[in-house]
Amino acid sequence: MQAANLFLLTLVMAMVAYGLGYARSRSLAMPLGGIRHLKSLPFYYGARAALWCGIPALIVLALWAAFQGKVIQLLVVGSLPPDMLPDSDGAASLMLSKISNVASGALPAEFAEPAVVEAAERLSALRTQSRYYMTALVLSVAVLAGFLGWVRIRPRLNARVQVETTLKWIFFSCAALAILTTLGIIFSVFFETVRFFGKISFFEFIFGTHWSPQTALRADQVAAEGAFGMIPLFTGTLLISAIAMLVAVPVGLMSAIYLSEYASKRVRGVVKPLLELLAGIPTVVYGFFAALTVAPFISNFAASLGINASSQSALAAGGVMGIMIIPFVSSLSDDVINAVPQTLRDGSLALGATQSETMKKVIFPAALPGIMGGILLAVSRAIGETMIVVMAAGLAANLTANPLETVTTVTVQIVTLLTGDQEFDSAKTLAAFALGAMLFLSTLILNVLALHIVRKYREQYE
């Protein structure tokens, strides 16, 4: 059974255990004169039985799903002939990818070595056996633990305290998992970045003005060493993001002010849902619109003015991206403006201020921290966008500030570098982690700057 189906089955068994625990607590309470003689409500006895059934089984399922892939890979690689054993982690990754492609049918068996075909068959057999063993073990643990939880129900058992204590630890584990996941991402990117700087000079990467990571596979090939200057990528990222924010922030903020302060309820009820529909359009649709409509229009219009413009440009990508981001700025700003207490509006108007002065002098300063948070979210969305940039701005890493030329962004290059079967010992692949680390640091600096601005204006308002 697949892990997802097994997870759902475990939840169903936990619900059954809840019903059995609930019924057992009521049946034990009947001879005593009713549920008022129980230490806790029947709900807590049922919840305790459900936790006993679900938590151990889900822990076993999570551990099995986390480690089965690595164990199976080690067994499959260990079964290869000595002359085919990979000598590095990158070679092992490529070999496992080839074996997996043969096992899934993506690579026909006649195009692979006999040892690889045999390893693919072993991989399929081990995966099938692993699913059987995982299903049997998880269901056995669920049944056994649920039975123990059901048997140990007693009228004087303080089930409420046990359930609340367990839930507290579950909530703590979720919070800790989020923190540990963040730390894991940071350290994994950091270690791979250190490996990259062991192959490429730090100053070449930071201050280089040329990006061409296509390194050769053999020393006798042309261009055996690529160029890894990140400045063109960050320049393109900032250029497209700036164009997007120049479109999204004024339009989104002005529309939020109009809808929250000036529009009637009827107009607001029609315009706001239509505006938020922009957030539900897939990015690939925006990419098609930018590539097939906006980019040719910009190119033809610039040509009519005697200006040379590329068929793929930063202006096309940034403009369409700005349209996509408008709902983020508008919705968040509208919610923040509406959250300002009505007493502030009434006090300003009572002192003789106009509605426009009230908006500029009272409501906007009060809502500024939330508005800045919405703008920061929109900036992060613009920096992380990939599809529109690929389709409308291209992949050329040009160092330019001209919005009519082709540029690329950091996220696009990360996707490009990690597409397909990659060997994680090459500078080309490790460059993606270095770009990710620099992007993380840039976003962190942006967050710190935004927090500084928010605190400054918040203190001034208070």
C-alpha cells in the first residue's frame, strides 16, 4: 500500500478507536450512575484512544518513509559489479537515476547494461517488499496500540490531562520541526555553498560580471571553465522586480484606498472579487500573455519610435508580473486599512479634517506597518517568480539596466542549473546553492530593512 493511502487508513483507524474509547467510557460509567462519575468527559477518553492508535503508527510510517529510500539505494548500489561501483556521491546519484529510469520504464532496458537492468529489477522488487512490510508493521502497531489504549480506560483515569499534555507536545513538536527545517535548509545550502567556493573563487562569484556556467565534461573540450559572476543575475532580478513593484504598488495601494474609504458597498462587492481573481490565474497563463501579447507589443511600439527593443524584455516580464502581484498588495492593504479603528476616523472628521486629510494624516500612518508587510510579501513574490521570466524575459544573463533588453533572474538560473540528471560534484550544479545562499542573504537584509521602517513609523504614530 502506498504511504499516502496508509496514512489515510491510519486516520480512519484512529477515528474508529475514538468511537470505541468513547463507547467504553460510557459503558463503564453506566453502572456508577452516569458520566458525572467519570474523571473526564467521554470525549477525552475517545480522544485518548485515538491518540494511542494514531501517534505510534504515524511515527512508524514517517520513519519508514524517511529511511526506506536510502536503505533501498544502498542495497541496490551494493549489488552492482565491482567495476561499476560509483566512486563519488555524484556518480552514485547518476547511477541511481539511471537505474530508476530503467525500473520505471522511462529508459528502455535494451539501452542499458545488463547489470543496470538487473539492478532495476532488484530495485522494483525491494520497493514492492518495502510497501508490504510497511503496511503490515504500521497496521499492526495501530491495532496493538489502539487496543492497549482501549483496555486501559478506567473511570478514575484523568484522560483530559493526558490528552491535553499530548496535544501540547504535538504542538511543540510541530513548532520545533518548523524551526529545525529552516535550520536544515540553511545548513544544507551553506555546506554546498562552501563546496562551490572551494572550486570557484569567492571574489569571482561576487564581483564577476559574466555568467556562463556551461562547464565542459572533459578537459579537451572547448570552454573547460565556465564564468560564474553573479552580478548579471542579481541585476536582472532587481530590474524585473523593480518594474513589477512600480506597477503593483501604486495600483494596488490606490485601489485598496478607494475600495476601503470611498467605494460604496455595491461597488466594493463587485470590484474586490474581480480584482482578487487575478491571484487565481496560473503563472503560466501570465507567461503566455507576456510572451505572446505584451512582449511583441512593446517590441513593435519601440520600433515605431526608432528604439531597438528585444522580442523578450525585462519590461514585458516585469509589467505582467506587476499585474499578477496587484491582488497581494491590494487585498492585504485593504484588510489593514479596514482594521484601523473607526474611532480614529470619527475623531479626525470631528476636528474638521476632510476625508482626504483623514486618510493621509491618520489612517495611512496607522496602517503603514501592515501595508509595508504586504509590500514586502509582494517583493518576495516578485523575486521568486520563474515562469513569467523564462517565457517573457529569456535566459540570457546580460548585465544591463535597459528594460528593453533580455535579462534573467537568480531563480530562473537555479531552476536551469538543477534541471535533469546532475552530478553534485561539479561547479555548475553547486552554483545553484551559492545563488540560493546569496538570495537568502538578500531577502534577509530586505526583511531587516522593512522591520526598521515599520518600527520607525510605528513609534512616530504612537
